Amino acid sequence: MAGLTRKNFDNPDETRPFEEDMGKVEVIDTAEGVVGRATFQPGWQWSKHVKPIAGTDSCQAAHTGYFVSGRMKVVMDDGEEMDYGPGDFAVMAPGHDAWIVGDEPCVVIDWQGFADYAKR
């Protein structure tokens, strides 16, 4: 294992677009795991723009991430809900839907849940 690693989201290892051009996930693969930067456009909702790709009733990825910009509402399958925004750190268990709140794109860095997220 190298002592230092440097990668840049301006040159990701993979880019995965969401349905209807509602954003994308840019993935960087490292020896320590996958890190992703997602950009969700206003109007994006997991159940509309990722569910057709994932083929599950709700998002089954566990997420550990940081919100750079924008706002997102997350509702768990059991009804628990939370809003996230700039500067928030988030841990989300599998089994949720989510959507963008407002008219600003939402950017999230996630170092747990994007290894297979929106992968076709």
C-alpha cells in the first residue's frame, strides 16, 4: 500500500448518470475503497431517478457522507425522516427514499454507499 494517494473528482474513475439527466455520481476507486461525489439536480427523487436502475423498492445502500451544498430529505421505510443540508454529516441505513428540497443542486461526498450506487 502506498503511503499517499491522490485522485481528483474532476477526473473520476467512473461517472454514472441518473435517469432523466437528474444528476450523476462520480466515483473514485482507491485501495481503501470507493468514494463518490453525487450531484442531485432540483426535482431529483431516488424512487423516480435511481429505483429503475437499482431495481429495489427503496435504496438499499448504507451511506456515510458529507453534504457540500443543497438540501435533501430522507425518509426511512419505517417512517423516520430527516433533512440534510450544507455542512451536515450523515449516516443513513439501507431502506430509504430521498429527494431534493428547493431549487439548488445538492452535492454529497459519500465514502460508504456509492460502490454500486446507480450502477447499470
